[in-house]
Amino acid sequence: MNKFLQVLNKMFLFQEPTNKDEQFILKEYEEKKEEAKVKADQPQPPSEEKKKQMKKPIKIEEANKNNNQPDKKDKKELEKVSQTLEDNLNYLKNKYSVDINTDVKTRNFDIVLKDSAYKAFIIYIDGITDKTQINNNILQPLMIFTSFGEASKPENIIEYIERKLITQYQLHKSVDYPEILFNINLGSCILFVEGANEAIIFDVKSWEHRTVNRPNTEITIRGPQESFTEVLRVNTALIRKILRNENLVVESMVIGERSKTPCSVIYLKDLANPNLINEVNRRLTSLKIDYAGDSGIIEQLIEENTFVPNPQVINTERPDRVASYLSEGRVAILVDGNPFALVVPITFFNLFHSPEDTYMRFPFVTLIRFIRVIALTASLLLPGLYVAITNFHQEMIPTDLLLSIAGAREKVPFPSVVEIIIMELSFELIREAGIRMPGTIGPTLGIIGALILGQAAVAATIVSPILIIIVAVTGIGSLAIPSYSVSLALRIERFAYILLGAVAGLLGITLGLFIHGITLASLKSFGVPFLAPFSPRTSNVLDDTITRMPIWMQEERPDYINPLDIAKQPKISRGWFNSKNKEHKKQ
Amino acid sequence: MKNTIVIGEKEATWFIINMICAKIVLNAIHILEDSAGSAGWILSIYLVILAVIGFYIVLKLFKIFPGKDIIDIGTEIGNSFGRIVMGLIFILSQLFVIVLYFRGFLEHSKIVSLNVSPISFIATFFILCMITACFFGLESIVRLHYLWIPIIFTILIVILLLTLPQCQFLSLFPLFGLGTDKIFINGALKLSIYQEVIFLFLLPPFLVSFDKFKSVGYKAIAFSGFLYTISVLFFGLLFPYPSATEAMFPIFDTARILSLGRLFQRLESFFSIIWIMTAIFFLSSSMYFIIYAFTKTFKLPYIKPLIIPTAILILNLTLLPSSVFISAKIVTDYYYSYSWIPTFALPFILLTICIIFRKGGKQNA
Amino acid sequence: MRKILLKVHSLWFVVLGIIVCLCIPLTGCYDAREVDELGYVMAIGLDKGEPGYVKMTLQLAIPKNIAGGGGEKSSGGNDTSLTATVETHSIPVGLNVINTFLSRQLSLSDAKVIVFSEELAKKSLEPYLHSIARNKDFRPNMYVVVSRTSAEEYIKSVAPKLETNPSKYYELNFNSFKYNGFTPGTTTHDFYFDIESLDKQAIAILASINKFSSDKEINLEASTYKEKNKPYPFMGDFKAGDLPRDSDAKTEIMGSAVFYGAKMVGELDGAQTAYYLMTTGKYNYANWSFTDPKHPDMFFSLNIKQSRKPEIQVELVDGKPIINLKINLEADILSIQSGENYEIPERIGEIESCAAGALNKELMLTLDKCAKQFHSDIFGFGKKAKYLVWTWDQWEKMNWQYIFRYSQFNTEVSLKIRRPGLIIRTVPSSSSDQSKKGSQ
């Protein structure tokens, strides 16, 4: 009861706003420079300092510092590599519970130089490391080829090994155990040598992963057919393959206390607004969660408003789409273990763009976008309008249609609202069931099931025939929208409109549209108003929202992202057009 | 928070157009026809010219105090007393207006579409929308205006144009209707049709510059005048004079006549979506500005606690008149006769005070 | 444990609240009516009843027969409609009474026609018309019909064979003025405003039940050709109910009823209604036949269209109006019975002038009839007379309705024949008179 009263209090009574800062608004970069200076002068709360520090690429340590190490009844918590090999070995064996953990392997051996021998061991996790590299590039030089060297007692054995012995292409040294542990988990192989206070970390990652495949959810006819996979490096490589630019920056961080998932923020350094990059980094690094295994989890944690049906972040599994968004000045977030990349900031109209829109020709694309608008209207409003019109405004229906609807409804026992809700619920059930059915049977069964169900329902006079058409058109309309999250949102909103239409007819639907519109108008996605560029009215509305202008007319990037360089191409981007020079000079 | 809101020029223009033209769907056309007979369109053009002249005078006042709204100007002139006086004038006059409009829209819905529902049921829906809109704040409301209002008024113009086959040009004669004195002398009082320009006077802190303020005002008045003129024109062409005065909702009657072939015949309920949208936009914005003016007058820091009490107050006042006859009489006798005073006469008085007492930072011409 | 109980309790309230809120729309709120709970009225008829009473007849559609059984039409055609008659004081009360014995709630939004009986119209229609304007259920595009028989008989006899429902029959039938010109297409919108206006009087469609029950009874006595001093009746010279025909469809519309204010003062036959349409500019096209100038017992037929709106000028001389009217028509030749080759430019003027003359003569008769006999300006010349004044007071002082009866008309009909169809030259048959004259 108390809780209920608390909830009521919170909803209806007014609370003074606490020291919450303003909602983040994405502004032009020049203004923020001065503000940043001013902010730097003022005494800052410690949390802000930490945030500022987190810009530098030592985030791994910070994340590991926040890690609550479980209270193990262990001896010394080693922070740094010890010079005694036994200590290191025992520490690691304890840490990894080697007696229970069967895929953490250690290999002891001796490094024999001309007249000195050093004890050493390597530790690695079987399954995520490349055996061939360990054998050929680490063990072989250290065990066999040491006799080819000349030095007998080098001053720094680690340096000697690193510079003269090992033929592995990627390695670095470390003294801190947290970093070493992190790297072991990531698939590196660590070398400890007796008497050295550093360890060498070799990058021999080789995880089993799916190869680069066709995209599953965003299918296009024209355009590249590659999609992201679950490995972060492969994904960043795919993006680099498209944007061959030295300004493409891939910042890395680790999210999740237990999962320690690597995560990358990708942007074009000379294009993306530094305020935006700062905000993205700030939000990502301030997350304190346990398990962050999926970009969906991260998306839910960084979006501004959780209780609105619309998504505020686009997730896509196509690298070409991510690359085109990056070249507009947006920022992409890639999470290891998940083939969906997140792109921020977005507007409402971006949710209705398909990847093919840029590759197809102008007349087709604009008309197809109009069809998507019709699909959106149909799938959102059609059942609600049907209920409102047949219950409240029967005079709108032409007489012939009205009489045939009335005649067909004679035997139906339910009121229209109940009919529609029954049919919508059954379609939702069919859709859910269709997802889980195996392979080829699934979608076919879904469609056939729907048709047969509808037909049988009509024959049994549970529903009237026109309802089947309405529900079918609604379902098809929601599938015609490219973004899966938006069609999910529409499914929820449709039910609200049905209820509103049943209660107050067209008045209810209009008021529902108003409240829906106001909610959208007040949403922000990473500081960008959700309904830009229509409201607030920025430039180039026609370029790429509902219509799409020809490519050679799109001279500017979207203004509402406030990129550093707004001009995309000069006014005459087709040099051959109307040019007097008809000769082509070979370069 | 208030000072970081910036409203663009186009959004403000459509906002003011909606405020002025929301009454087209009620009985504004009826009032114009009543005053001038078949010469309602002449009266409408005359009123636009008067409104432009009135706005020009108001601009002179605002040029002296750039970036300040009318309550700030009251503060500049009369310190706290001036602020409270200006604020109270605005609040009370607009409260009167919103109550009349609300009642008008409720009666419209009740007579036209939802006959049986009790009026408080419909009022609850409207109030819920208004409260939600006020919670989301000024930015969201004004941004949504830019998205919807052009569509709404385009559809209105389309409705009017679609009735062209049934228009009879001869209904406009006799040319001067009820007589030139009725048109030009008595009709000048009908300047109250443009009284919603007073909402523009609260916008200067949100608009970027004085030039934008000027252009918003002129464009809004011009477009509203155009809309009123063609509405009265088409209504006069369709309905001959004495019978036209019987119509309670002229635009609704115009939409009823529309019939294109056998299929598109009884579509006026569909167009009622449009009018309800106009209504809800007007009512939400009006309520927000009343609360905003209240907080500004009495120097209160927060708007949100005041929303629900204001809503309850407006709801109660709306349901006060016992029948449509009383509310229609109040509209005709008081609203259309006197409400031009806070909008046009008051700034003129302030301007004279400024010039006499040489107040104001900038050059007062 | 206590915490868990509290949580469950608060959740319970929320869930209950949601369920309650969801139940409300399932039953519909105040105004919600299902489509199959309404009875759709197609036609409304009003007759004179006992003093103080009026008989109201309603024709409703039966949706389940229209929708389900497409082939269930029997000879009567009453399967798709149902009529109900009641004696009442006024229309709204009558609707209330009919609601008691019909299982559905009446919905007038689809009513297509309102029929008044001649008796009632001659008395006055004013008591009923204001409720038609006030009630939003009565559409402005309902047709207004005056029936020479009683409205109840007329409505009961409507048994459409070609349509599945009577509303389509009404719509299509009353729209036929666009291609046959024998009825005015008056709707409630025009009718209501004309009754109240000072510059034009109202006119309604005239309907009746055909009085010939078999083709042996057909005769031409009821035609109006004698009043017009014509040697024989042409097809327009009839009023509803008198058409010489026999068919399964018993009801017919032809001609119009002329009103002065809200009272009916007379009738016009089909051809005169056509002139009304031409004068007001609503005429579209129709087929006419005229006597051949060279062969008085043969006819030629033209399809006449109105090419431009008529030109009307009104002047006031000595307080009496002088009205100049010019009607522009164009025509296509449909048939020349005599076989004369009129299609050459030298001879085309003959039939043009013949037709134009005939039309002009009848037009004058019609105008005079309306002015001098009915005193009713159904043509709307008053609208043109408004040009002469500047303000409404002056217009009221002019009192057009009164001075119209003294008006003089100068009419001119200009007819141009444009096309002859597929035949550019008529070659007479071997047995006709033409062939005996040789080739000239």
C-alpha cells in the first residue's frame, strides 16, 4: 500500500527538480569550446574529473579498478609481476583454479642461452588461441633458436627476448596483473621469465566465429551483401574496408564488470562533433553493469527515454550502412559478440530509410518512401479508424459498402472492438510462433496459418470478412517498414489507437495522434530533436527525409547533427555535365 | 531552462496562424456574415488592413524594448506594479478567451459527432491532452505546430476548393451587403478576430531577433487574413445571404455539401479530425501561455505545479454556462466587441506612455 | 514477508486498474452503435393525414438480403426493403414512434429522397422544412420530390429490378436529369435556401405512379400538347404518371412542381423543365425531336447540349423588369427520318433555325407561364437583378417577388449543329420520296 501511494505521489504531485543537469542538447562545436573552458575553471565535483580523465586511452585500468574483486581467501593479491617465477605461477594457478579449470594451460620450459638458462612458462587458454602461432612463433624460437644468439647473460632478458628472439608480430610488455589477466581472457599468451619483473603478452587470438555472411534482417537487392559477425576486429575491419580514411578512429573500451566485453566507438575525426563523441564516451564508460553481452543491452542503457515505444538508436548489421552514417558525421558503437552495430544520433525519419535508398535511382526511391508512409499510416491507424468509423461515424461509409458490412455482420456475436482485438491477438500469436519454427517451415506456416485461421473464422461467423482484410493489410504494412524495432513499436501503439477509437471515435484517435506527436516532438536522441529536420526546421528537408533528392543535389550533410564540415560536395558535383571540355586526360 | 529555448521563425509563424484561425471552424464566419451580409469578404479584407496597421503601431513599442515580451515591458515602465498589471490583463483576458473557445469546441463536437455523450466526458479527453502537452513544454508544442498546421490548413483550402462546382457567383451581390456603414464602422470592432496576436507579444525572448519578430507577425496576419477571406468568400458563394445566417457552424455546413460522385459523399466526419486538431493545439498553447504568464508575473520558478490547478479551473469555468445560447451570446456581445483592446489598444497606450516619459533604452521614435 | 505482501498488494491495484480501464472500450461508450444495430432509411415520405397530423412513411433497407443473397430477388423486390407508416405531428416524433416497433435504431444518414405528397405541398411545407435543416441527419444532397399520388403509395411501389438496394436506384434515377433533362435535380440544399430567399423560388421533382397498367390502356390524352398549341405531343409534353408506356417499373419521374415560398402553386411538364434547366445553366444534354421543315409528318432528332452558360440581363423600366435571355446550344444530328440531305453547310441552317424556333417559342411560353400564372421566379432572374442595387435594404425594397409577375421577356435561342454522327451524307432509300426526285 505504501509503495502504491509512493507511486501515486510521484506521478501526480510535483517534486522540485534535484541537481540534475539539463538534458543533453547537441550544439555547434564552437560554442561548447568556451563553455568547456569555463567549466574547467570552476571547481568540479570529483565525478566529473573522473569522466574527463576517462577520455584518455587507459580505460581498461579504470574499468578494472571498479571491478569488485570477490573476496577470495587467498594470500597476497599480486598487483605487479613478481620476479620469482614460482610466485607468478602459483598466483595464476589460484586465480584461474587450474585444478578445476581444464582449458587454462601452462607450459613450463627453459630458455637456454649460450651459458645461462632461465626458467620460464607460458600461460594461455586453450580454444581461443592459435596453436600454430604459439608453437612456431613463441616456443620454437625460445627453445630451439636460442642457440643462434650470441649474448650470454643479457642485462634485461625480457628485452633481449622481445627484440632478438621472438618472431611474433604483435606483442607488448606489462607489469600489472589486471592487464595481464584481461589479456589472458582475451586470448593472448603470456610469457613469464625467472628474474624478470615484466611479462610479455603475445597476441595470438583465434576465436571460432561465423564467417562473413549475408545479412539476415536487412536484405537488399542492390548493394553489398556482407554483414557483421560476432568478432569485434572483423567488424571494424569491414568498416575500414569501406572508409579508407586515416581520420577513421576506433576508440576501445571495456564494458561490464563480469563480462568485460570489449566495445568500440567509431567515428570520423574530422567530421563528427566532438561534443557528440564526448557524450557517447561519457555514457558508455559510466555504465556499471554486470553483464553486457549484447548491443541490445547497451542500447537500452544509453538511450535517453526508456518508456517510449520508439527506439532512439538504430541498430544495423550492414557495414555499408554504418559507413554511410559515419560519413554524415554520426558515431557508431560496436560491441563484441554481437553482429548489430548501434548508430547515434538518429531522427524519426531515419528509422524509415532502407539501406538501398541511396543505391537506387531517384524517382523510384521517392515513391517507395511514400509507400512506406502509407504503410506506416495503415499499420498504425487502420484498425483504430475502422472501429471508430463503424461505431461512431457510420455515415462516412458509402451506402453500398455499409449495407454489405451490416449484412455480413448479422451473424457475428461480438462487437467490432472485440472482433478486432481477437484477430490482432491471434495474428500476434502466429507471428511469435512463426519466429520459433524451424527454418523453411516457419514463414510459410505463418502466412498459411494466418490465412486459414482467418478463413475459418469467417466461415464460423466469429468475425466478419472485411476484418480479415483490415488485419492483413495492417500486418503487411508493418512488415513494409525497414526497421524491425519500429514495427515492434507500431504493434504496441496500434492497440492504444484501437482502444481510443472504441471509446471516443475519431475524437479519440485525433487526441491520440496529438499525444503521440507531442511525445515524439519532445524526444531527443543524443541531443538531437527526434523530429528534425521538420521541427525544428533546419535546412535541406527535402534531401533525405520523406523524399530523396538526386545524389548530385545533396550538397550538405544533415544540419541537425552539427558536423564539423557541413559541405558534402560542391554545387557542381558532376564535372562532366554541361562542361565544355569533352576530352578525358589520362592521369 | 526557459532562456535556452529558441523558437524558429517558421514555427512561430504557423503557431500564430493557428491561434488566429482556430475560430474559423466555430462561428467566426457567421459573425462576419452577420455584420456585413453578403459583403463579408470585403469586411474581412478591411479587417486585415486594420490589423496590419495595428501591428505596425505595436512594432514601434517592441522596437524600443527589443527581446522583451509584454510583461517585461510592463516591468520596465512601471516596475512591479506595471508587471502585475500587464500580467493580470493578459491572464484574465486569455482565460476568458480560452473558456469561450473550449466551450465552443465542446459544443461543436457534441452537436456534430458525439451526440449522446455528456459534455464532461468529451471535456475530460480534451483536458487530458492539454495537461500532457503542457507537461512537455513550449518547445514540443511549437515544434508540433510546424508539422501539423500546414497540413490542416491545406486541407481546409482543399475542402473549400472542392465545393467550387456548387458555388454561385451571384450570391455575392448586392455588393455592399448591409451597407457601407455597417461594414466599415460597426465592422471595425470585429478587429477582435485578430486578438490572438497577443500571444506573439510573449514570444520575443524566444525569438532570435527583432526582425524575426516583425516578419512572423506580418506573415501570420497576412496568411490568416487570406484564410478568413477565402472562407467567407466561399461560404457566401455557397449559401445565399439570409439563410446563411442560420448556420451554426459554417465550415461544417460547407463540408457537408461536398459530394464527389457516389463514393465520396458524407466525409465531414473525416474532416472533423482536422478541426479537433486545430482545437487541441489552440487550447494547449493557450493554457501553457496562461500558466507561463502567471509564473512570470508573480516570479514563480516552476511551471509544472500550476498545470493541474489551471486545468481544473478552466474545466469548471467552461461548464458554467448552462446552454449554448448563453455562451454564444457572450461570445457575440463581449468577445467580438471588446477583446481587441488588450491586443491593440494596450500597446498603443504603453507606447504613448513611453514617448511621454522618455523611457526605454533604445531610440524611441 | 511483509515486503512481499506489500508489493503484491500494490501490484494488485495496478492490475485491477488496468483491467477496469480496458473493459470500458470493449462495450463502447455513449455514442457507440454497431453497424448492425442500425436501421438504414432510404426514403422518407410525408402525406397529409387527419387535421393536425401528417402521415410519415419510411423505407428501410434490409442489409442481410442485400449483402448475403445476391440472387434472391423476387418479383416484388420487397425482399430488400421494408416500409413503415405512422401518423404523427412532426418528423422527429414520428421517428421516435417508428423506433418502438422496429428492432433497429433508425439512422437517417443514408436517406436519399424525401417525398411530399401534392396535397401537403399545396398546403404548405414550412412546418417540416426547418427540422430538416436543423437535424444533422438530413443530408443536404437528398432529393426533394413531390408526388402526384400519395407519398406512401409512391414509396411502396419503388421496386428496383436492376439494383440490389433501393438507395442505389434513387441515386441513379434522380441523377438522370444530367442526361435526359426532364426533371430538375433539386436537392434539399437548393430547395431549402430557395424557399427562404427573395431572389429565386423553389422547384421540386415531380413523381408519380404510372397510371397505365397494361399497354392496351396507353393513350395520349393526358399530355399537355394541347395547351401548347401543338399538333401532336412530343416526348416532353407529359407529366409524371401520364407517360404512355408499360413496364414492370411502375414509378416514374417527369416534370417539376413549382413553389412560391413554401407552397406549391403549379406543375411544369418535362419539356418545360428542360427549359428551366437551360435557363439556369444546369442542363447537360438530352435528345430532342422536331418536325422536319420539309415534311411536316416526319421528324428529325438532335442531341442538344448547352455549350455555354445562358446570358441574362435584367433591367428595370418603370418599375417593371425586362429580362433578356440568350441560350446557346449546340447539337449533334441523331436521326433524319425524311432522308433529306441536310448535312451540307448550305442546308444545315434550315434545321437549325427550325429547331431553334421551336425551342424559342416554347421557352417563351414557359417563362410566361411561370411569371403570369404562377408568379414564381424559379429561374433565378432575381439573382441577376441584384446587380442593380448596392445594399441589402435596397434589394428588399425592390420586392422582386412581387414585380416579377409584370416582367417582359426577350428570348433568343441560338443552336448550332456540330456533328452528324457517323454518316456525313444521307442517301435516301430506294422507296423514299427523295429517290424519285433524282440526284439533286
